[in-house]
Amino acid sequence: MANPFYYDGPTKPQDFLGRTDLVRRLADNLCSGESKSHGIIGGRRFDKSSVLAALGHELEVRVHMARQDKDDLRVLPISLSLHQATQPASANDVLGFVLHSIRQACHGSKPAPPFTGGPLIDFDLPKYQDKVTPASFEELEAGVVDIISAAYKKLGLMHIALLIDEIEVALDRPWTASLFGNIRSLIYDSRVKDFMRIVVVGSGRFLSASATGSPLLNVLETWRLQSFDEPAMGTLLAKAQGMSAQTAEAVVRQSGGHPFIAQYLLSHICDQGLDRVTPNDVYKFADQFRDEDRMEDLDVWWSVGLGENGRLAYCALCSTSDWMSVADVRNSVSVPDFQAARGLQALIYHGVAIRDANGRRYRVSGDLFR
């Protein structure tokens, strides 16, 4: 059996699991008459890109299933990673990359086999030359007007959903505020505001940047990812056919539902042989994660991702195996200005901590984090 577990890249949409309800809710909203733009917050290696890829796939399926009826709304997903933008030096460089990505999806060239890709939808626009150039906000807006108008004449009503990954590329730049302001205007008060939506995935750095001056997050419905719950972990573990119940329990105990760590462990288990692995092997793979393979990930989680409040909250949770309330955590830390709720929130969307069933108490998610 081929190893079905991914841990060093986004999960293929056809293999995506664990957050399917979120993807369906986002797609349903984007395809409704009351659609919103969305921000998805999660820590490093926490499935953000996989969620975005699965959402793009779901929207593509719905585009192709739409009836030939002008009353049917089509939502065209434009997936773009800002890492693919060539060394942006200004907000206009990023806006030009956005316009380029939209044009590619609507009237770009189709690659020769065996390569796949090309336009997602065809409505007889002149062939686009596939050249990225900087664009002003006005040029981006005018380009979208042309595309939406052409689509309406040929197919009917169409919206565009920008699915933006790696937003951190645009942080801490002299032009960050200008870019975020332009994106906000595009979906909030431009000529195309009723036809454009965005879904942006980001980490706590995006959350912090938005809290300190950018108005972009104010117009997004925010979703904070959490560790896989019991049903989601059950779906993931079901792919490891032949693994003993005791070994499965060891995976849950070590990973705490963190999708990256769970798939790291399961991938190594699959390579060794599902019917031969014991719980002791799971503990060995967990030690290997901590001590050798993924030390960089742990360092980044600790030094960059969690922030000072998150690190203090983590130390408080590690002091006991019991559940702790926000007040318990706050009272156990003597550092002035410690913000317990914010620190616990950071631990949750990094998958380092989990909430109880009532959402009021917290503990460290998996033994690997202790």
C-alpha cells in the first residue's frame, strides 16, 4: 500500500479530511447571496494551505456543475500564494500579480501535455499573454470589471474569490498598510465590491499586524483553526488499516490531534509496517521528531509563533496535567501585563493546547509538547 500520509506539503484535495465541515461552510457561504470574505488563522504546519487547496477544489467542482442558466451564480476561485510573486517591492507589484492570476484563470494559455492547468472557465476573451506587470488599484479594478462583464454576457453572474496563501510575505514592509488597504477597498467599497471576495490564511503574525493598524481583518469573518477533534482523528486513523488500537491510541496521545504531527507519526508507522508497529515505536518516532527531524519547527513555534503571552501560558499549562481555566492560568503567572486569554488563544491555533468540551478549560494537547 502506498503511504497515504502527508506531512511535508499540502494534502491533495481528494485526500483532504478533518476539516471538511469548515471547507463546506466556506464554499456554501461564498456561493450564497449573502457571501462574506474570510480570514483563516492557524499556526505553522497547521493545515492552512491544505484548507485553502480543498476550498479551491470544491469551488471549481461547483463551477463545472453549474447549470447553463444565467441565474446560477458561479464563484471562480483564484488560488495565489504570495511566495510566487517575484520579489514584490511595492503594493502595485502584488496587485499586478493578483490581476495576472485572475487573467490566467479566465483567458490564459493552456500548457502542452502532460502539464495540466490553464483557464478554469472560457468566455471568449482574447488570449492573455501571461506577463506579470505592476498594477495600480484602478487598473486591477478595471480588469475585474472587464472580466465580470464578459462572463455575464456569456455565462451569467460570476463572482471571483481570491484564495490568498502566504500572506506573511507582505508583512513588515513599507507598503504593507497600502496593500492591505487596497485589498480591503476591493471587497468593501470599490466598483467590484459585490463581485469580489477573499479568503486569506495567515498566522498569528497576520493577526498581530491587523490588530496594530490594518483595517483588513475588520472586514473578514475570522476562523481560528484548532487541533483535530476525536471524529477527525478517527477519520485520519482509519486510513492506517491494520494498525492496532493500542498504537492508534499512542498516536493520539503523542500528537494531541495536531494534524502535522499526527501525519508525521503515521507516515513513519506506515513505512515501518502497520501490522508490526507497537506503541513503543510511536514514542520512538516522537523522540525523533523532537530531537532530530523537526527541531526547526519546534524552535519556530516557540520563538516566533507563540509570542510572549503564548510562551507564558504554555509554561503554566505544563505545570499540571489537569485542565486549567483562564483565571487559573492568569493566577499562576506573576509577570506584569500577562494576557492569559491571548496566550491561550495562540496555543490553540498552533495546536499546542486544546479546550475541554465546554470551551472553558485548557491543557497541553499532546505528550510530544510536554
